[in-house]
Amino acid sequence: MATYWTLQEEVVWNEAVKIGYLEGKQEYAMYPAEYIWMMAQMKLRLENYNDEYPIWLWIKKPDMRSASHFKSYTRCVRLTIDLEEENVLVSDFEDWHSVLNNGFNADNEQEYDDFYEGKLKITKEESWERIFELDRIQDPLWSGVRDWLQGVTGRIDINKVKKVEHFVSRKQVEF
């Protein structure tokens, strides 16, 4: 058993309380094609996964003061959840952005250049699977510090939620 956190809008939490479980929904998918890819990975890697839309989890307790999770002034909750580790697919948060941006997930600048020059046999989609290789060696000058891990799981029964903290999201910074 391990502890995870998820940030949800309060309306989502209220619905979960009514029905007895928290589950992702297609209409909340910010990146539909990429979520489908992640769901296929969950199907391959999680024995008890039943094709639900993913619930996104944090491995480290997320800071509710961050302005990057929700639209300004949204009523939200941070849920502390205890789950069996075999029911959570953990990945590198930064590398996930290669999937989101439909790009090659390179370990260094030379590999990136080689891929886009057609010198590698690995496909872009195969490179995405590296997001699950949490101990792989990457050039820190290329990839930066890798210390944010995320997880996904399917349906979460309400009895797995150990703590509920309500908050209102901060005003978004506009550029």
C-alpha cells in the first residue's frame, strides 16, 4: 500500500461521494488521443485495470498554492489516497510532455538530432514508453532535473480516500 494525491474540482469530488467512487471521464480529458494512449499502456501494465479513463495521481504531495492546476478561483480538493502499488502506473511527469507534444522522447541532444535526421530505428511512439523507465540515464543538461513523478489508475473506491482538503485555486498568471 502506498499514499498518493490527486487534485480534483470540488464538483467531481461531490459526484464521487454520491456514487461511491472516483473515476476519470472522457469529457474531462484535456488531451483525448494522449489519454487513449495512456489507457492502452495501463491495459498492458496494470493487471486490475478495467478500461476506465485515468485518474491522475501525484507521488509527492502537490502544493495547493500553485496556480497551474486549475482555472482561477476554482473550488477544488486535494485527496490523499491509499492504493496498492500494482494498481498505479507511474511515469515521469516531464517525459509525459513528449507524448502530449507528439515528439520524440530523447535521452540527449545527439539522440534527438539522430532521430529527426532518420538515423535511428526506434519510433517516436516507442520512445514514449520510456516515460515508465524511471531509472534510465538521461543527460541532465538536455533533460534537466527529473524529480516529478505522476501516476494513473482506474476507478478509486471512496473508502481509499484518507483525507480531503478543500481549497480555491489561485488566480492564473496571464502572459
